[in-house]
Amino acid sequence: MSATTAHPPAATDLRPGAEVVLRALKDQGVDVIFGYPGGAVLPIYDALFQQNHIRHILVRHEQAAVHAAEGYARSTGKVGVVLVTSGPGATNAVTGLVDALMDSIPVVCLTGQVPTHLIGNDAFQEADTTGITRPATKHNYLVKRSEDLAGVMHDAFYVARSGRPGPVVVDLPKDILIKPAPYVEAPKPGTPHKSYRPRMEADRDAVLQAVRMLKRAERPVIYTGGGVINAGPEASRLLREFVRLTGMPCTSTLMGLGAFPHSDRQFLGMLGMHGTVEANLVMHGCDVMLNLGARFDDRVTGRLDAFSPNSKKIHADIDPSSINKNVKVDVALVGDAGLTIAALLEAWKADETPVAAPAQAQWWQQIEEWRAKDCLRYVQQGSIIKPQHAVKRLFEMTKATGRDTFISTEVGQHQMWAAQYFGFDEPNRWMTSGGLGTMGYGLPAAMGVQVAHPDALCIDIAGEASILMNIQEMGTLAQYRLPVKVFILNNEYMGMVRQWQELLHGSRYSESYSEALPDFVRLAEAFHARGLRAKTADELDGVIAEMLAHPGPVIADICVAKDENCFPMIPSGAAHNEMILGPGSEQNARSVTDEGMVLV
Amino acid sequence: MQRSATIAVLVENEAGVLARVIGLFSGRGYNIDSLTVAPVAEDGRLSRITVVTSGTEMVIEQIKAQLDRLVPVHRVSDLTLEGPHLTRELALIKVVAKGDHRVEALRLADAFRARVVDATTESFVFEMTGNAEKLDAFLALMRPLGLAEVSRTGAVAIARGSRALAA
């Protein structure tokens, strides 16, 4: 920014601000933006109309624009871009921004603003967007001077994608979009930023210390998270190499699924509140834990004072504030997950200490015993469709198509069943709202994925309550012929709310019944999509097959068991070794403590 | 174990940077015992924030890491941890008193090296510089003598010796 003021460009280089914005987007490699027009951003929409480099996807609600950009970003590794107007356009985007912040998704959101001379006057469609979004973003900017415009645009992209990625807002007053502004090129890659220079490579000594601990481990575990996905496909490749080389068991958070293949014997499944028995007991019983790009979230740790009580912990994270935030660790590796795994690999190969093979063999024997409990077992009998069975069949049948498949979810029981029963063998194929838990995320996210991958199979595994939170995006699917499949596990309840009410609130189902639902088949048809329904188990495969074969968007309304609960479950305030395994399991009798009741 | 920490933060002097720092403290439930800010670089490009906070060691480590990851933050320095440092605060103190109380206030002000910067027949304004404890002690003495109003800057601090905090 200061560079532009130091070297004022010739007057001939000046272009209207809106054109400068679009040129910056183009130079940042942006090929698509998700947005919704309004008064304050009309100059950008006018400039968009007159160019062919950037495609605009018109959403039906600004929240959906951000989720679509998240889906786009998460499935491509690129920065997702959003364009909304001032006031309500910006405030509607806030939920999406916080979602991206919690899940570390790179998004640049351009918001219109009233002209600079009206800021603070309560003008029409004015909101204090930078004030409102300050805690909702990684960083935000209000451009008050035309000479800062291009520099801020480039800076926004740098901040969104560097270090721990996140959402960035650029608030653009209308006069800045109209007035002539100079263009400056983006800084060359590698140019040090004036103040934000995240550490990429972990401390060498810490890496060696970590490897020494891992080599001597008798009961090790590798626990990976979204950071490995964010570090790019190479990080996932290195993770596979490292896990196989070391022979250690590997588990993953919700956000990290796909970094290590679910079908590998060394993979224990997801850990945490609805994780597998083997994953959680391995975490509880390990003696050395290597956390790669996860943040010891409360859904993962359960009761903190009982979390993995006897282990040495190694934590690799690009964000130093994640270190020792929830769990005190013994070795911190601050840096990019991919570079950190590469360094660990190299150090592992160089360290000639033999691993504690007999102890590890015993550890694996123990793990296989836990795995033999088959904690995700369910029985599909009779005509009522079990939701687990629906996801399992969806997984098997999509796999059989051989098509590249991307899954998004809404939030609730269906999300956990999707995580448990849909196996991911590749990174970037799984989009879910992990940190914020945003109902209404899945449909727009799938839309963004489909825009980025027009030929891929994009499925939103949904619940009947969540899907209604952004159902208007069916219109966007129709407009752009995006063949997203919406697979609703319809149990006529906000299922996770109902489950908690059953387990913790004496089965008093306060306001959790989905009363007066629409007819999803006719709803699909009203939005120019195909509507399908499976009411009985013998209809399920046929509906899935028809959904997968249909070339356009589909809503498949799968009527599932209404009272099914999601297990295993670590109840609030409990530890990893205090899981509820299912109906009738002895842990069910254990009442949740008062401390547990206050937790969400 | 709670401890107090005096943290110096060198930031880009741009709109909203103070709101970011304060929002971080309120949003994450950290304490602010005092906070001061002013531009410090010749060209006005950098500001220095001095924040006095308290918490467990884990919380203070978090505060520093959270501050450091704010985009416009250049440097974060825990002066309490990093060695000997000087802390100063300035206060303007109004005492309204007559008779013996007035004489006693003036006598104590002299003992504490507070300067009289305004006087009427029934009031004084004292200017006083020192660390927070000295100011607190003086204010405690003034209270029964007619302490009417106080304005304090909050602490500013700097490390002793040649070590300097720069961007």
C-alpha cells in the first residue's frame, strides 16, 4: 500500500475502481465468484458484465455465497471469492465468514459499502461491516483511498491463503469503485509481507526430538486434522508415506477425513465424540501422540483432565496459538503440515534407533481387539430404512460408479453418519462444517464444489431440518445446471437435538419435531429438479441408482427410522474410555454429571 | 498460578488495529488491567501498545500467541518475562480540601514528588509519575483528605539495557 503512494503512477494508468478490483481478481487467478448484487456494488457488476475472464454465480442468499466459496476452496485448494452488497448483503454473509474462520478455509469476501462521505451517517443499507466482521474474519479492510485499492486486494489474497488460512473481508465504498484508481501488480511470490509472516518450517531440533520420542514409543498414535488437507495433496501423500513407514495407527478428526485413506488397515476411523471405539481407546491409552494439523478441539478431547492421561504429546500446527491452548504438549512443531511431515520423514530415516517392535506388535494386537467390537455395526432388518444403511449403500453405490465423488453435509446426526459410513480415500473430497456447526452449509457448499468440478459427482448428505436453511439454492442449481444430488436422511426430527433430549433431558422432545415438512419430491420439481423418495428398505437402492444416473440436480428424500441415535458417543464431560456404544450398553446407565450438562 | 504480565505490542498504525487488540481480549475473556497506545515511529507508521494483563502462564502464552497472529502486529514482547524493565504511569489527581487537610495533602504530595499543576483556594491538581503501586499508595492517602477526581494513563513500559523492540 505504501509502495503505491511512494510512486504515484501516471494519470493514464488510472481506471475506475471497479475495474481495478476485477483486474486484481484476475491477476490472483480467480476464475469464478459467488455473489448477489445490490446498490453499493453496482459498479463491480457493471464491470463484470463487460469482461469474460471471471464467471459470476448468482446465489439466492449471501450466506450461501460464502458456503459455496468454502466448498470451492476446500475442494480445489484455491481461495474462494464472494461479492455481496453493503448492509444486509454483508450481515447475511457473516455466518459463512465465521464458518470459514472456524474451519480455516481461505475466502476473500468483497462487500459493498456506502460512499466514504456517508459512512457513519446511518445511510440506506449502511452497516459497520468492518466492525461487525472483525471477530468473524482472519482480517478485514475498509478501502478509503483509491491509491490503496489494488494493494489491499492483493494483500487480502495473501492473508487469506497464507499461514492458517481464513476468511478476509474487503469493504469497498461505492465512490472508491467509481473513482479512477491506479493499478499495482501483486507483490512477487516470496516478497516478505510488512507484518504477517507465518512460520512455515518447524524448528529442526524439535523435529529431531519428536522423532526420538516416536522411535521409542511402545503405544504410538498419529492423529491428523484439517491442517493436513489445507497443506495440499502433497501433504496427504507424505502423511501416507510416513504412516506406512512407521507402522503406526492413524486416526483423523472430522475435518481431516480423506488425508489418510479410510480403507487402509492402519486407519482407525474418526475419533472424538462420535468416533470409533478403537480410535478413542488408542488416544486414551497411547504413550506417544503425534498430532498433525489438528487443534485438540473439545469434540475430540472430551473431558480435558482425563484426555490421553499417560502420553507424551507432539503437536504440529501452523498456528502458534493452537499450541498449548487446550492441551499442554511436550513438543511443538510450528509450521506447514506438509513441510513438517517431510522433515519428520527425513529425520525418521536418518535416525537409526530401531523401533520398539515387540511392544508395537502388542499394541496392534490390542487395537485389533478393540476393532473387533465393530462399534459401527447396525442391523438393517424389516422395511424401515436405517440411516446408517442409507449412507452405507450410498457409499457403496457411488464407489461402484468409479466417478470422482465429493460429499458435503449439513449439521447433525446425518453429518456424523456420513463421517462414519462414507469412506474417503482422497483429500479435498469431504466438505463439512466442523467448527461452527452451521446447518444450511451443505447445499451451497456442494454447489461451490460442483462449479469447480463440473464433471464430478457432488452429493449433499442432508437432514430434513438443515436442508431447509438454504433450500433456496435449488434455484441456483437450476440456473447453472449444476447436477448436485441432495440426499436427505429424513427422520422428521432435528435428530441430534432429539438425541440429546433423549439422553440428557428425560426424552422431553421440546421443539425438535420437524412439523409441517414440505413434500420434498414436489419441492424438487418446483425448482426444476428431479424429486425421488424411498420409504422402505427395498426402495433404497433403486432411488440411489436413479439419483446417480440422473444428469441434473436431484433431491432424494430417504425416509429413515425416526428414533435412531448416533453411536458411539462420548457424552458431555466424559472421557474417551467412557463411550456409550449403543442402546443397552452398560455405559448408558451412567448419568451425565452436572459439569457435563453445561457443555454443548 | 496467576501472574501479571506487561506486554509491549508493536503494531501497524492503521484504522481498527486497537479495536482488534481490545476485541481479542474481550472476545476470549482475557483481563486488561491497563492499556495504552500511541504512535512511536517517526513517520507515524507504527504504534506501540502496552497492555498489562494477568492470568495463568498458559493463558498469558495464549494472549501473546493470539496477539502475534493478528495481521497488523509486528512484534509482541513479554517485558515481565524477558528481564528487567521500567514501568511508568502518569496520573492527574484533583483534591478538594480546606484547612488542615489542604496542608496535609500538599505535604504528602511533596513527599511523593507529585507536582502541583493547578491550584485554587480550595483545590489542587497534582501530577504524578511512577509505577502503579506508588500511584495507588498516594491515592489511598489522598482519599480521606478530599480526593475528588483521578485521571490515569495506564502503564507504559520499556526493557532496561540496550535491547530494543523494533519492527
